[in-house]
Amino acid sequence: MFDALPLTTLDDLLPFALVLARVAALFAAIPMFGSRIVPARVKMPLIFAMALVIFPIVRPVVIPAAGDAISLGLLVIRETLIGLTLSLLSQFIFAAVEFCGQQIGTQMGLSMASLFDPTTQANVPTMAMFQGALATLVFLALNVHHFFIGGIVESYQLIPLGAWHTSGELLKFLVDASSGIFIIAIKLSAPVAVALLATSVALGIVARSFPAMNVFMVSMPLNIGVGFLILGLSLPVFVRVLQGSFGGMVGQMRVLFRLLA
């Protein structure tokens, strides 16, 4: 078609469309690039350009037979499911961060304060959005999105076109990976939760010692102040936990490729 493009003949259109489907599914589900905050006029050229860059590297040699529109549609769906399954690994971590923010907001007394989240099109607690924004910054600072781009290229070495399938081991792996949501959330919220628990115990002792004191009026601003203070002091712990979680995704990707192949 054009000498400057990797699409040299019309025969390259079908494999390029399948590569584009896998890349588009991955980028559409990654929390940062798949967010509705990013307009479609930015995402679509980015996805198309990424597919053009990846296609010469992973140019498929064997194309599954697709004699009719139904077979071609099923082939595109399978390629899309591969990208979506790969992106679930990051979705689990961001779900843990949001759950952590909800727990912290409830303990601090900020659970009633909510903001509109354009990513989920719903009202979420303020602390959940704050924690999600921090997690997104860590995601970009650690170049985790490079793992997914490299994972797409590596996936073609293990998962041929149209090879997506479900199995009992795959479902078990996804369930085990999703159970890590609660573990990561507990690790992230532990410093603030312990500090606020100690604050509540101290206020309970004060209430027993000074019955005339209005502990309720004191506890609200005190919990918020202590919560923000410990949250700021525990930011290195927050970053370290997310760094370990994002780093573990490389091994999870390889296991996922083996199960999908």
C-alpha cells in the first residue's frame, strides 16, 4: 500500500486487524490509557500507531482460516479477549487501591464525601479517588505500561492468533489473582488503620476519664488530622507495596501466557 508503512500488500490487512484487536483491547482496559478521561480522538491514534509499530515485529506467519464473516468475527473476539485478560492483572491492583481508599475514608469519617469518577461514571469516596491518583502516578513513574507493551509482543511467541481458550487452570489463576485484592488493600491501609484504631482507644480512655467532655466533637477533626498525617508519613510504604505488586505482574503474565496457549 505505502512503502513507509508496514502494510505492504492487501494480504497484510487481516493479520494487522487481528493485531490491532489485541492491542486495542489491552489499551482499552489499562487503567490509565483506558480511562474515559482520555478522549477517543487521543486513544484511537495512539492504539493505531502502537499497532503499526508492533505489527512488523510480531507479523503472524500462520493465519487461521476465516472463510466467512462469522468466523472472522469470532477470531477478532478471541484476540480481544487475550488483551482483556492480560489487562486484568493491573485492574486487580487498582481495585485494591480503591478498596483501600474506601476503608481509609470510612475510618477517617470522609465516607460521605464523594466525587464523580469519570473512569467508572459513578460517585466514589474522595479518598478512593485520591489513592487511585497516587497509584496512577506510581504506575507511570515505574514504567509499568512498558511491561504491557512488551507483554503484547511476547504474547505472540506463546499465543498464536485465535488460540485463546478457557480452562480450569485459567479460571483458578484469575480467582487466585483476584484474591490478592484484599491482601494488597490491607497492606496499603494498615498504617492509617492502626493509627486510627489507637486514636479511638485513646479517645475511649479520655471519655471514661472525663465524662463531661464531648468526645464526639473532638474525634471527628482528630481522626481526619491523624489520618492525613499518617497517610503522608506512610507514602514510602504505599509506593513500596505498589512497586512489589506491579513487579510481580511480570511473572503473572508469563503464567497467564502459558495457560492461554
